[in-house]
Amino acid sequence: MAAAKVGMGQLFGDVGQAQQLHKLRAQLEQLQAENERLKTGVLDERTKATLEQQVEELTAQLAQAGGEHEIAVALIDPDPNQPRAAIAAPVVRERAVSLQRHGQKTPIVLFPPQVNGKYALFDGEIRWRAAQLIGWKTLRAVIVPNTSDEVEKFEGQIVTGIHSQKLHDLDLANALLHLIGMQHSHLRERRWEIPKILNTAFRRLQRQGKHLQLAQIRSAPEEEQQQWIETVGFKDAQEQAVFATLLRLQLNPITINNVVFPLLNLAPDLKQAINAEGLDASKARELNRLSSQQLDVGESEAMSVRTQATHQVLEQKHSLNQVKELVEQLIGKYSPKSHSRDSAIVKFTKTVRQLDVQTIANPQDLEELEKVLQEKLAQIEAWRNQQET
């Protein structure tokens, strides 16, 4: 593939071309959002086919309007601040094979040259890495107008990652913390508290039965979302800010709270396995159970056991059930006492430990909890006395 020198004048020769590009991008993003609805089964097959065709046509128009160009691979800089960090080496190798066999089917997306003369990568990092792996000198690219609004740019990258389902849940978790901090200055220096803020607010909504409204409100217009946020009964501006960002992205706060943010607590070696090898989030959660506490060993030995298990899972391409079995076997091997514990008791104990009594708004709930715990303590005491006699 021959390299072609492309200048700014060629890319955006006049204002009209740039405006046309903006318009096509907006139309394409709207259609891609509609396509997301297809996954929920809202639309019928005929509508689905029509939308998919429109997306293909607009993509082609976008490429034509923006001027699809052959850009030298060496003139492309990756975006160090992009949300996606988990780009596994096997995925890059697979894409390299695909490029060699089938060619480049879709152009990558770039921002115009920066002060150093290089293009900034907006979308297509796997293709860019794969091209280097197989020695390609150029890639076909569409150039989109840059924006000086870093918040808008970063949010756009997150939306692109969500729509294309390329974003690992761990990347999504880190990206959301960063975005919420960018959008709400009072949380910028406290971003690591955001999961706790979300969890506290969500548990309160759950106790009030208002969490059931989230499935509907996340698809509502922004004005309706904002009205809901202001009237649902959040404690402070921090809780409002967190929910505002999640709902604007049409993410369900329940999923973010229960599935996505907990990945931030994974062991560092598992995060490394996600970023380097693409370890699935659900398998990482299982492997994270191999902690020093569960195995009843020191931190160093626990990490060694976990690392070997992770290697086995990746090497042998274990299913999630196989990972669960492996984890149970290892816990049973290293800590038979812990392994033989009643799972209901373990779960109850964990729930009680995690319960933040300060978040219980209803005094009756607090009284009932206190009463139940006192009754159980009395039963435990009576049982122990009976065993000793």
C-alpha cells in the first residue's frame, strides 16, 4: 500500500465540507443509537434491516465526504487518554491475520494532524497495531474535525466504545470515574469515592422501591432525566452528579454499581491480565476469590496461586463454569476449613459486614434490623450454653 501525503487543505478544503462531515456524523451516531435498541428487541426485523442499511450508506457517505485517505501508519499517534486500555495481544494478532486475508474493510478514524505533524487516533487502535505487526505502511482513514472540548471528546470516545461493544468493563469503570471528575469539578479530586457514592444512593433508592424506575428513566429524554434526578430524593449534589453522567450515557446505574465498578477492586495481577490478555470480566471476578483471606495464605503466595490459575484459564480457554470449578478446587486445597463453611452463613456474614447503617433512612428498618440481630445473638448464646452442658 503506497503512502500518500495528505495535508489539511486536502482534508478540509472549505467550511462546507466540514459542515457536511459534521452533519453526516450526527446522522450516523443517531442511527447507531437506534441500532442499540435493536439488541433489546424493541424493533422488528424489517426496521432492523432498514436501519442497518442506512448505517452502511451513511458510513460510506462519511468516508466520501471526509475524504477517505491513505495515511502512513508512522504518522499516526495513539490517544494515551482514550478510555480503552484493555487491548489484548491475541486480539491484535487475530486482527493482523484478518487484515492479511481479507484486507481493511472499514477505515480507521483520525483527528487532523497535531503540532507534531501526526494524526491523533480516535477509533481503530487494534487495526493500527495489527498493521504494524504485518508491516503495512499505510491504512485507509476518515478524518473528523477535532474538538478543543476535552470533555466532549472523551465522552464521545466512551460512547463509541459502548456502541461498538469494544470497551472492557474495567475500562468502562475507569473511564466513568474520569468522565464524572471532568464534568463535575467537586468530584475531580475525589473520583475514587464515586463507587461508594453511587452504591449509597442506589441502596437508598432500593429501600424506597424507586430503583425500579431506573430501567425506564435511562432511556428518557435528558430533560426528563434531569427532572427525575432533582425530585427523586438524592441526598446531595454529588449523588445527583454521578447519576446525571450515567443516565446521560444511557447506562443503567444498577449494572454499573453491581457489575462494573466492583472490577476496580480486582487484584492488580488480574487487572494486568485483562489489559494484556483480554481476560473476561466474569472470569476475573471468579479468580479474584483466590485471595490471601480465602486461601488462608500470605499475600505473596496467594498472588502466585492466582497467577498460575489465570495462566491456566487463558491458556486452556476455560469456560466460566470451568473457572468456577478451578477456583473451588484451589480454595478447597489451600483452606479446607474455609471451603467447608456453609455458603449461606458466609453470604449472610458478608452482607452484614458491608451494610452501612448510616444509609438506613427509615427508623423502622433500623429498629427491625437491631431486633433481628439481637434475637440471633440470643439464639447463638443459648446454643453455645447447650453445647457446653
